[in-house]
Amino acid sequence: MLETPRILTTTARLFAGVRLTIPKAAIQHEMGPGLRDLHAALAEQGVAAAGPWFTHHLRVEPSGWDFEICVPVAKPIRAVGRVAMGEWPAMSVARTVHCGGFEGLGAAWGELDAWVAAQSRTRCADLFEVYVAGPEASADPSAWRTELNRPLAEAR
């Protein structure tokens, strides 16, 4: 289920991130270690997360993904290992929230992209998923919430 989409302008946000280029089948094996590396780097430097973690997908193709696993931070951290600093820039996005398990995200993105086209807007190739509430919050997938953000070309 999707909440009603809307178009809004984000504010710039700093994040610590781990960039991965992997086959889609490897996602379940790579996400956990990437998150652990991020949280370890933050803990080592005494920096708290400034919001829920998210992914920034730069390229999504049938063969694989090029993306960053990210944790927002209020201040820059020192790069360590595969953890680097980045910035989610201010931009115009189409945003909605997917309610349910992660297996429904592909269809949710299709619905959001169709909505963007119906608004006569042009979407960018990249996308952001913010994991507002997931398995760590509830064992019931119907309680999970993933915020979908599709950058829009005209306002970038």
C-alpha cells in the first residue's frame, strides 16, 4: 500500500555511507555488513545517527545495483575503511511511503514512477529509500514503512 504521493523540496543532509556495486542476488548478504561498518565507524568517532538509515541507488539494472548504504549524521566524520562522507543535496523529489514488506518495493516504485509521469514531471535515474520502520521495529511486515524519494530532473 502507498500513501498519496507528493512533490516537495528536500534540504541538504550529510551522511556517512558505504558504496556497493553488486548483483541483485547479493543484497541480503551485503546490506547487514555494510550497516555494521557504518554504525561501527559512527560509534568509534562518537557520532550519533541523525535519523533513519537509507539507501541511495545510483543505478538499478536487472544485472545489479550501484548504491550507497547511508546513515544521516549531524556533523562530518572521518573516512574509515569503506565508510565515506556524502551529502544528500537539496532537490525536488516525488515522495510517498510504502507500507508493508520489502518484497513490495518494486511494485511501489512502479506506482510512484507512473504517478510522476501523470504529473508531467521527468524523473532522474537515481532514487532514495528511507527505512522509517522495518524488521527492527516489528516482526509484522504490515507495520514496516519505507519512504520512497524519486528525484525530479526539472528542479535539480
